[in-house]
Amino acid sequence: MIFAIETSCDETSTAVLSLDGKFLSHIIVNQQNHKKFGGVVPEIASRAHLEILQTIVPQSLDEAKIELNNIELFSATCGPGLIGGLLVGSTMAKSMAIGRNKPFYPINHLEGHLLSPLITNKINFPYLAILLTGGHTQVYLVENIGIYKLLGETVDDAVGESFDKVAKLLGLGYPGGPFIEKIAVLGNEKAFHLPHPLEFEKSLNFSFSGIKTAVSLLVKNQPKINKKIKSDIAATFQSKIIEILIKRTTLAFTILKKKNYKIKDVALVGGVAANKEINESFKKLCNKFNYRFVFPTQEMCGDNAAMIAWACLQRYKKNMKPDINFKANPRWSLGKVVSL
Ligand code: KG4
Ligand code: ZN
């Protein structure tokens, strides 16, 4: 059995996974106490992680119908993320490992997202993964477990972050993505004009901060902000984001074909992958290029401990080493951008 903890942002989550790949329990608690601030307050988050873990650690063992003694491997997200939360989760998992004299696997949160579609899909390596979260927007070639080539990333805001900031400008709730998605269906995506940053750049990098600034000006220049205008702005914004993501991914496909990389599968991962319009647009693009499109279940798009337990299992099966001395690292990266 593997016991995993995820506490890198504002979800507190635990999972128990058997070594033959079956989930015996999975609990995700979305912290509600940040909503009134319109964003995550790190100090509040780490205190909440500590409180919530004390309830859900025993609860997840109960749900799995096992004792702590039955756990063979412990794991926790050790970065990237908010340092307070990372320390709380990793210290708790390490303490349990030390107390039982069992190994501890530090897991990179991004690796958790990258491998998350493998939980419910059979995928061939290497595959292309587009990772869209609140803190990251990256394109990876996933060559194997632990071998990730970063091909491009955002030079400023992450895509989820831009959804959150635009939602705040429109006076919607936090996290912003689901709110924007909900009202975008009611709006006209051609109502306004928004810029396409780095449109003609030939790299696989992204930029989103200019769009947020443009939306902020748009909001300021409206004599009155009513429901209709909000939906039109949300629809225009979401469709611009889709245009940018699709354009970059098309470029990635073209480069892969030109360089003779034989991939079959393309994965969309991270919290933003839960967006139906975005998901549908990727599905269409993959069909056009004859790639199989895969993505995690809705529950495993956002932050969760199941993907952390899963990454731990993959590392264990590959005989990769545990490391109880690994220190939580808020900027733990999977490597620098390389070109193919
Ligand atoms: O992967 P995730 O849960 O946490 C990080 O690792 O950051 O991603 C959270 C991000 C937030 O910015 C949230 O607004 C965005 O994912 N998100 C969405 C949707 N659901 C969550 N963005 C667009 N549409 C959605 N339906
Ligand atoms: Zn995440």
C-alpha cells in the first residue's frame, strides 16, 4: 500500500493506493476560507492543511479499511507550490514513514499532473503533454517515467492564473476558471477584440499577461457592466485563450512531425483541462492530426493526492530511489526548456 499527501496549494488531499494499482481511498478537501480574498492566502492555507490533515489522514485509512502498519510506502508533494503547505504535507508523510521505518518518496507536483491520464488510460511513451494549471503552462514530451523534456512554457502568467484574474476583474468567484466557463456559453465570443501575445513567435512559449491587461482596460471603458457584457467578455477571453493554446499545440505537432518524432498520444492535464470548450478544441485538433487525445478524469484534473500516489507507484516500479532527506522546494522544476 502507498499513502500519499498533496498540499501544494489550497486542496488538502490524501490517497491510499495498493501496489497493484487500485485506489482504496481518495479524499480531496477544497479549502473554502480563501474565497473572500479572491485568491489563495499562503499562511491561511498552511494552517488549514495542518487542521484538515489531522481529520482526513485517519479517515482515509478507515475508508481503505487498513491500519497504518499496512502502509509500505509514504509519499507527498515536495514542490513546486507554496512552501508552508509543502512543509506541512511532506513533514507529516515523512514523520509517518520514519515512525514505521518505511521509505518516503518525494513527488514533484508537475510529474503528478503529467502522469495523471495514465491512471485511466493506456498511453504509449513518448507522448506530448500540455500542462495547464494555476501556476504553470508548459508543453512536455513525456519520454518515460522520470524523463520529461520541457519544450515550452509561459513567460509570464499561467493560463489558470489568467482565468482567475479575469474572473476577479468581472467580479466573479474564486477559482475563476469554472465561473468564466459557465457564463462564457451565454456570451458572444466576437463581441470584443483581445490581443494574441507572441502570435508570430516560432517557439513553444506562451504569454498571457497582456490579455489580462487588455481585459482590465475593457472593463474600465465600459459605461455599465451588466450580465450581458460580463458574458461577452468571458466568451471573448476564453475563445482567445483557446486560439493561443491551439496555435501553439499545432506548432508543436508540426515540429514533432518534421523532426520525425513518432508519438501516438497527446495528453491535456491540470486544472484547466477540466474546461469543456478547451477540451473539445484539443480533441478536434488531435483528430485532425491523427493523434489519440487523452485526459484525466474530472476529479484528477485539479490538485489531488491520487496522482501523487500514482507517480510514487510508477517510481517504485522502476526501482527509483526513495529519499527521506529531500527538502520541500517551492520552485522544484522538471528541467529547463530544450528544443527538439
Ligand atoms: O491544477 P490545479 O488544480 O492547481 C495548480 O496546480 O495550480 O489548477 C488550478 C487552476 C485554477 O487557476 C483554476 O481557475 C483553473 O485551474 N480551472 C479552470 C477550470 N477549472 C479549474 N480553468 C478554466 N476552466 C475550468 N473549468
Ligand atoms: Zn496542480
